[in-house]
Amino acid sequence: AQSVTQPDIHITVSEGASLELRCNYSYGATPYLFWYVQSPGQGLQLLLKYFSGDTLVQGIKGFEAEFKRSQSSFNLRKPSVHWSDAAEYFCAVGVYNNDMRFGAGTRLTVKP
Amino acid sequence: DGGITQSPKYLFRKEGQNVTLSCEQNLNHDAMYWYRQDPGQGLRLIYYSQIVNDFQKGDIAEGYSVSREKKESFPLTVTSAQKNPTAFYLCASIQRGRGELFFGEGSRLTVL
């Protein structure tokens, strides 16, 4: 069965510093890959997605992610974090639209 | 604007009562999903429906029931059989073939 692992439960970075959130997946074929962001008490908003093609994907709010097939990873990056980026981030894996699996999430705290 | 509407946003229930959470979408999406979110556990799939009058159990369906009588509606009933119903519930939908979930704002259920 497919699964998603986000190794970091909580990350703290200083405002203006770079950010990388890790995501590893387990699946027999190349799945669809997603990153979502969630503010407290809210639904999830899609940051970016990878279906095929260029392995470096650009998303909203200045985020990008890189798909590395050899490492089964889809890490999220941002060069300079803003205080408004503090939220919970979820990596997700999907196959067509039948089964979407989510990681446990990484909570991001931004220090002033 | 198109989107997913969940209601109520907050709900309190006494033990032994059934409650129904509403989910309506005007995106004309084929498939709809219910997820449960608990701190540190990410999103777990309760039920999903690919087409009207058909639905499948997810990973944690016990104590829950759903119906899909209309394409735009996918209500979730939390029954008294659900042993630990206090959680944040998220409804989502997807257009077949696109692979991207759209989420509602969530409903927080608290059992008193």
C-alpha cells in the first residue's frame, strides 16, 4: 500500500531563512504528488503538485518542490520564509483519484 | 465562486447521539471524500464516493455512515458507535482525471 512519511513533526526557522520540508513516499509506480498548507482551524490549500514532466515544480506563495525518483522524495522548499508562512504542511500521494494518502504533517514555526 | 461548503463549523454532541455533518460542492466534481484529522496523525480517510449512489469505506469507516444521493452532496453521519468522535472533519472533492483535491473549511465536532 502506498504511504507518505514526513520525518519532521515540527520545524522552527527564522524569518528570512530558507526552508526545506521533507517528504518520502512508498509506491510501486510514480504517483501524483502534492503539498498542501493548513492554517489553524481551516481547510487545506494546495501549494503545488507534480504529475509528470519537469521534476522541479513551482507553486504559490514562492514555494517549490523537487521530485527525486531515486530517493522517492518530494521535498518542499522556500528560499526566504515570511512570518505568514507559519502553518502546518502536508505532503500527499495520489493515484488517479482513487486513493489519496497524506503524511502526518509538519508544523512550521517562524521566529521573528 | 465555486467551492465546498461544510456545515456546521462547530458542533457539540452528547455521548450516544448521532450527528450529521453537511458537505456541499458546486464544482461539479465527480468524487467526494471525508477525512478525519487528529493532532499528529495527519488526515485519515473515512469514506469516499466516486459517483452518485455509490461509496466505499476508507481506513477508519467504523462508526460512520454516508450517503450520495446527489452529485453535489455527501453528508457524513457520526453515529453513537464511533468511540472517539471528537475531531476535525474535512470534506474534499476532485474532478476525475485531475488528481487534485479541493477541501472545505472543516467541521469541528466535540463530544461532551
